[in-house]
Amino acid sequence: MKLKKDSLAYTIYGTSPISERHRHRWEFNNKYLDDFEKAGMIPSGKNPGTGLVEIVELKDHPFFIGVQYHPELKSTVENPQPIFVHFIKAAKAFAEKKESVKNPLLQSEMI
């Protein structure tokens, strides 16, 4: 699958194209792609053979990425799938940032 260079997906994988495993028959309906893009969703990974969207993300979110494939199928303890690693890093950074805010009212506003 081909990744957009300026995307979170490309940052996570560090290369393009990538190969991932699928176990379903559901696909993104490209009929709605323009509507999704107008609403701020970025189609950051596409199947070059079919043009179908495989990865979506939101630009101004700390970590919002959705995938059509199953990253758990290629993940192992010794070689975890990059999306899982980056999700944990983003969650840790968010928790540390939230913890650094001493005002409980502001902490609740951060979610």
C-alpha cells in the first residue's frame, strides 16, 4: 500500500510502500471519499492496484489513525507492529502532558 509522505502513517512506518495482511471483505467506499476529506479526514494509505483507502487519519489529533488491515497479524513480542509502538508512545506523551497540568479543571479539559 502506498502512503502519503506527510502523514502520520508514513511517520510510523518510515517507508512506502508497505505490506499488511487482510482478513475481511469490507472496503472503504470511495463514493464518500470527497465528503470524508471535506470533513478533515485524510486518506493516508491507498491500495495502488484498486485505489481503495486502507488508512485514514486526522491531521490535528495527537494520534488518530484507522486501518482496514489487521496489524496484530504481523505483530510479535520481539517485533511489535509499528502502529502499536507509536500508539503507546503517543498515549504516554499525552499522559505526561496531562499530569504536568496541576489544575484538575484543566486536566479534565484535555480529553
